[in-house]
Amino acid sequence: MALKITDSCISCDVCVFECPNQAISLGEEIYVIDPERCTECVGHHETPQCVAVCPVDCIVPDPERREERELLYQKYLRLTKTRR
């Protein structure tokens, strides 16, 4: 599933630079994750890098966006194909 950033975000922007899919951007008050670009780092890393670096643990799975690993990998392929 895609990830989301909760209201406990302190807008430190550390996660932005770790996202290989450029899925994280500044929202109205806190950072947000574009679910169309979030692959939970499948295809790039073993674990979601934004989660690994978040100092307040505010990045969690989005229950509204359930996606199996294979679907995340297909999204990764689609996203990286457009960059080549």
C-alpha cells in the first residue's frame, strides 16, 4: 500500500530527499505523499526510505491505498520507464 504522512509531521523535510520517486511534497501544512508515485521504495530499496529517516515516525501505511508488492513493483517500472 502507499504510505501517508500523519498530522504529527514536523515538516523537517528530511523525507523529501530520500524518496527515489519524488512522491513527497509540501502540502498546505505538512508534507504529503502522492499515492500515484509512492512505491514504498519497491524497486529501489528493501524498506521505505522516508520511514527510515523520519525523526517522529509519522509516515505510516495508508489503509485507503492497499497495494500488493507486485502492484508496487509495476508502478516502479512505469515510473522509471518515463525517466529513461
